[in-house]
Amino acid sequence: LSIGMSPFLLQMASSLVGLVTNKIVETNGGTYGVAVMTIINSYLPIMTMTVYSVAQAIQPIIGFNYGAENYRRVRKALLIAVAMGLFSAAIFWIVVMLIPRELILFFNEKSTESALKEGVRALRIYFSTSILSSFGIIVPNYFQAIGRPKYSTVLNILRQVVIFLILMMIFSYYWKLVGVWYAQPATDIIFFVVLLIFTILEIKDLSRKQKNIEMKEREN
């Protein structure tokens, strides 16, 4: 129950954020803003679900080895998951940066030139840090795998609710619709720094635990 609570709360938080985001987008961008946000939300799962698949696949490996106190393998599995997540997100990022116009036309072939230009800018801004955002999926899932669901829950809510909503409300107040687009990459950068600190500390802790086990084995 405790392990499943993290994804449950994350889904609730995502629904809340979606409602607030759509309201702010509608207020600042009208029907056009909502249309662009719909396109963004249609492509976002392509990246997130790919990275989530990596995170979910690595969970049993991390959980098993953590329970067996094989911390060297836990560390290796975490680093591999991070690398694969970054690689998957990088492919998505390249596609969005290279052909944003085509991605928009796929949903709306009758877009005007001005609307198309603004949509291209929105996609490039919103997904500019999608590579970093993959880190924000892998690391919370790692803490869930080693039996620390509270860490995972707090980190996910920190990203989805606290940081993103605060930045979006501030940015949209000063820069209207463009501020909404910039709120996402700003959130990714801040959250990446937070997770990087957590990850470095966790890797050091794993190394320390592994050394303690090896010392005990040598003493025996």
C-alpha cells in the first residue's frame, strides 16, 4: 500500500495541475492557448511513458539487490537507468527541435502562419529541457524501488505541485501565455538540481554501505 501510494498521489497531483494549467492558459491565451496546450499534452506522454518504462523495468532489479545488500549492483542499475532515460528523452528532444512545425500540422493542417509560428515557439520552449526532466522520473522511482515511498511522493509533489504551479502563476502574471511555456523548463532545471543533490548523496551512501559489507566479509 505504501509503495503504491506514491503513483496514486502523483496522478491526483497531475490532475490538479492539469485543471489549474488549463484555466491559466485559457485566461491568458484563449482558445488558441488551449489548442496549443492540447497539442503539447498529446506529445508529452510519448516522452514520459518511454522514460517511465525504463524506470519501471529497473525497479525489481534495484529492489532485489538492495534487499540482498548488493549495493554495487544497485548503484550500477541506477546509473544505467539514468543514462537510458536521458538517451530516450534526447531522441524525443531532437525530434521536437527539428520538426515542431510538422508536429503541429499533424493536429491542425489549417493553422494560420502566425498561429503556426507561435505554436512552434511554444513547443520548443516547453520541451527545451525534456532531457533533464527524464531525471525527474528515474530518481523518484528509484526511491520507490528501495522502499522509501515517502521520498518518491514528496519529490513528485514538489515538482508537479509546488515548483511548477508557483512558477507558472508568477511567470503568467508577468509574461502571460509565454510565461506558461517557460514555467516548465524552469521547473525542470530547478528540480534537476534538487535531484542531483539527492542522487549524489544516495550514491555516496551506497558506496559507504558496500565498503562496510566488504570490511565485515574480510574480518570474517
